[in-house]
Amino acid sequence: MRKSDKKIENSLRESLTHVCELALEHVEGFEWITHLVNYDKFPQSLRIVCVFNTDAELAAAITNKQDEYLIGLIGQELAKVAIKVGDLTNKVSFDTEEKCSSQAEGKWELRLKRH
């Protein structure tokens, strides 16, 4: 990883950690957030995954527009560290612990390869 990639990674990690802390307080069923990126193709390759506990909690969050809240929050936090990624709706996806357990035997490493 190049020095410039490490700086971007640290900024991404710090921004998404702040998003996670806020979401844990304000979004019912939210569990954690992660990101996937190929720095040779940054920012086009950036993918952010917001994980909820159950499918029902994710469905309720979408009904209550909490998905839009999370995407907006991610955008705000990335803007604070001057990371410009364009339209986040194509870069942020949502998943659940429940789906990972049933479809990937709880192995997030395998499941995240699909995002």
C-alpha cells in the first residue's frame, strides 16, 4: 500500500467509525459498517456496507428512511476529510447478520466478496 493509500484508508476508517457511533445511537437494529476498496481504482471502487442484525430490522429501517439517513451521514463524514466519491447510493449497500448466517454460514469474508 502506498503512503497516499494509507492516508486515504485512515481517513475512511475514521469517518466510517464516526458514522458507526452515530448510527448505533440513532438507527434501530444497526450493528456495524465496513468498506471495501481497490486503491488502484479509488474512488470508483469504494463500496460501503451497513450491517443490521435482522432482515426485519433492515426492512423497518428502509421503511423509516434510515437508509437515506445513513447515506447522508456517510456523505457528510467523507466530505469532512475531502473524500469525494460522487453518488453514494451506488456505493452503499445494506446487509444483515441474519442473511450472512443463512447464506454464508456466518463468514463475512466470503459474503463481502459479493458486494
